[in-house]
Amino acid sequence: MTEPKPEEQFGVGDPDQFQRLWTPHRMAYIKGESKPTGLGPDDGCPFCEIPRMDDAEGLIVRRGEYAYAVLNLYPYNSGHLLVCPFRHVSDYTELDDAETAELALLTKRSLTALRKASGAHGFNVGMNLGTVAGAGIAAHLHQHVVPRWGGDTNFMPVIGQTRVLPQLLRDTRQIIADAWPLD
């Protein structure tokens, strides 16, 4: 039996046995496009701008009085949510009691919605406080809620430095919003 001939892929160099999965939308993230340059809420902070949009445009899954849950525009996994206070603060200790309580409640409800919507097997939940701790946008506090499944860490992110997402973000947002538990 003969080996199948590699599919012709123009513009990728010499033909080989590899298929390419192009993710050009990630280049904006890699280059830091639209990343805020200042520390204040009026310096282009996306977590201050998102609540001014309608839910579908801003990828907001749920709004509370003091905080909101939004899909991460550059997710680690499908359904990766961020829970953010409306108020522009950089540190968890700056939240007042009402903001702290609602951030916790939205995180808890995010877990419930993601389990229902996607059958997640587990979660990574946490905050990166400060640039040195890995915060991409350190000026505005946000908590990550990342759904996980057995086997979701495969060669694509490790070798290919590419995340494979099976749905468009707007479709994922709607599915999670529809699965959100009653308040």
C-alpha cells in the first residue's frame, strides 16, 4: 500500500505530511492590539468598555448589580468566562463587601451554567493579580472560570501553540446564557 500524497497547500513552504490550522484572529492578541496602555478606566480598559455594549456584542453572559460574567475574547478553552466588577479596581482587596459577594455569586453561577451547557468535568478558577503574576490586563480585576474536560490538553496547545475552539464565541455566549441558573 502506498502512502497518501500530502494535500497541496500553497504558501506554506515545502510539502510535508502536516496539515495547517490557521488562527489569524490570535495575531491581535499576540501583538497586544487594543490592550490598554494606561491604568485608568478611561484609558481604553476593555472591562470598562464591555458593559457599555449590548450583551451579544460584548459577549456578556450575565450582568449583576456590581459585576458581570463575560466570555474571554482569547479563551484557553471553549466557555472560558471572566467575572469582572463594574468598578475599575486592580486588586481584590479594593472590592467592597457587596462587590466581593456578587463576584463570588457570579463565579458560583458560572460553574453551574458551564456544567449544564457543556458538561465540563472540572474547572480552573482564579485571579492573576498584577502583571508579574500573569495578568494580561492588571489594571482591572477579573476572575477566570475555565471549564476543563478529560483529555482537553493535547498536542495543539503544547506543540502547535494553537487552541482549537469548536464554536463561535457568540454561539457559546448564547448557550451559556441560556443555561444560566435562575437568580
